[in-house]
Amino acid sequence: DALPDSLVQALPVRAAFALLLDTQAAGRTTSVLEERIDAAADLAIRLSAAYRPGDPWPAEVRNLLAYVLLARGRWAEALHQFNLIGLHATSFPWSSVSEDALGRFLDARDGARLQVASLTPLRDRAGHGRPRGHYA
């Protein structure tokens, strides 16, 4: 019942993060649980979209969301959140998983970039039947 742009909307993604860190829960993950984590991430994506890129107000939510999206293998969406974060990397959630929060943030961002790049075709192969010369 919170307002659409209220940061209270981020509570489900915080719960998803806690669940992802819980090693006991990780062994009991079900498709229903995965759907709930994805639904929490989707809600946080909508919340993040309500703020302008680089806005410091939702920075912690965006950092948390990027972590959850990475954990779910949603690389392109995570990379988009890293772009929205801009200069506002926060220690949370990265300090929860590493002693070097900034290093973990940078590694995660670089990892998302690499994953997205590896899934992106280098060029459209349609129409490449014969060589057309150097300047064609």
C-alpha cells in the first residue's frame, strides 16, 4: 500500500537478498521461491525507474537490486542498474559479501559487462554469403 515511488517498495528485494545469503535456504530453493525472488526484483526495477539516473536517493536500493539481479543471472538488467547507480556505489550490500565493498562492486559491475558482452552477437550474419570487397 506504499506510494509507487516510496523506498518502502524495496523491502521485498531486501528479503530476497537475505534469502540469497542464507546458505541453508539456498539448499531448499524451489521454483516458487525463485519466482518470488524474481517478483521482488521486478518490483524494485519499477521503483528504480521512478528515479532519474545517478540520483543518490535510491542508490542503496539500486546497489541491492544489482546484486540480486546478478545472483539470478539477469545480466542485462543488472548492468542497467549499474548504469543508473552512476557514481553512487554504496557499501551495502557489497560489504555483506566481501571485506572490500568497492572492489566487490567493481568486480560485479565488470562481470555484468562481460556477461552482457558475451551474449551480444558481434554482427548480423544475414547477407554474408560472399565477400563484397574491402569498402563494400
